[in-house]
Amino acid sequence: MAKGEIVMGALAPHPPHLVYAENPSQNEPVSEGGWEELRWGYERLRKSLADKEFDVIIIHTPHWQTYVGTHFLGVPHFKNLSVDPIFPNLFRYNYDLTVDVELSRSIHDHAAKTGLHVQMMENPDFRIDYGTITSCHLVRPDWDLPIVCISSNRSRNYFSVEVMQANMVKLGQATREAIEASGKRALLLSSNSLSHRHFTEEPEVPEDMSQEHITNHHQYLWDMKMIELMCSGKTREMIDIMPDFTEQTVAETDAGSLTWLMSALDFPEYQGEIHAYGTVIGTGNAIIGWDPASA
């Protein structure tokens, strides 16, 4: 059997507003558009993947939060309605997806060997989180490939960002080893925003772009620093300063998704390709791809 590989890794944030703005048939609310810069960024990411062949999408999501270990989907098919608890007026999405349970279990087993506490989620009535659905839809709207979904173990809440990062480095290594052993080609998605201070009130028209901007300049400067490091191949330095970034910008990197991705890619020293940076309700969001073939 041929050795499996990661064909690309991407920072793929999940604001539900972007799905709302696209008006796909699966989402019940109807919009007039909005957030074009980020939506066009996802279009550029999809174009960069057009000549890549891959078998599965592996996503680490901040909105499936588990407090005892890291969990993995262990049911082959899910079909249900996902409603965003904060923005039910924007996101009521009818999803129908398949799971690569074999690879999911393999990552679980490899992670267990490192000493991480892990568990397979085998409840057929489990409702998939909107972060997973949003990122996967924006990257692969046809939903024609199986996914592996990995929960966010909230070790940062009980311990620290540093403890979370150490665990996610182990999980990233286990993910890479399981992919290589599987013989499959995988796309990896880190489903998170960067700075995450957001507005507390919504405009009367949610897609009114005259109301959209970063929450404050401090958040913007931090986002630009992180993007500079990611796009110049200084990913280890980026991980080193991530605890400060996470604390000072209430960043969604507290979920560990980005640390997991960097570890799975073996901390790339080649440049990440930025497809877009933009804000959604004041949060900073970057769409960035790492192609191992460019190393």
C-alpha cells in the first residue's frame, strides 16, 4: 500500500455569516450577500485545491467542545438540521455528510499511544457543530468526500494555553502518522478565527457592510503579526507567541485547532499562501493554505 499524505492544510474560519451570504439550498435564511472579501478568499482556496486529488477532509473544530479528552466521530453517516445558537436568524443548515470511520479510529488509536485521553463518539443522534459544517461547506460545497471530525479538548480552561498546545502537538503528530499508515490523501482544516473579540449587537440588516470592521486596532495588529509569521514560514515562532496572542485577543486559537494543524504539517518552514483577511462582527479571520508540495 502506498504511503498516505497530507495534500494541503488550511486555516479555514467558520463564521456562519459566510454561508448565510452564499444562499446555498441547505440553509433556510436568505441574505443579500455580504463579507465578499472572505467569500472570495474561500473561492481562491477552492481554486488552489482544484488540481489536488484527495480522499478525505480532516477538520479540527472549536465548537465541538469536550472536557474529558479528544473525541472523534465514529458513525458513518449524519443527517440533521444545525442551528447556530447565537445566530439562528442566519444559520439553519440541513446537513447530510459521511464520515471516514476507519481513518477516524486510526487517528484515535495513534493518539492514544502518545498518552492522550481519546474517545470515539458513536451516538447516531449526535448533532454536528456549525463550525465543522461551515468550514467544510465553504471548502467543499458539493459534500462529495467523507470527513474526519476532531473535537476541541478544552485543556486550556482547566490548565493553560501551554498545556493545550503540548497536547495538540501530540495530536497533530498522531494525525500525520495515521494518514501515512492509511495510504489516503487528506486535506486538513483548522476551523478557527484569529482575534475573537466581537460586537455585542447586530445591525438591523446583518449583511450591512457599512457596519463591519475589526473590533479595535490592537486586535488588527496582533492578527497581522500572526499572519506575517504564518506566511513567512516562521510557524514555530508563531506557536511560541500564541499564548500571548490567545490571551490578549481572546483568540479562537484557544481551541488548539491551529496548533494541531501546524504539528500535523510538521511546522512548515515554507510560506503559507494567504487568500483573504477580513472581519465578521468584529472578529479577525484569515484564509491561508499550506501546500507541502511547495516545500
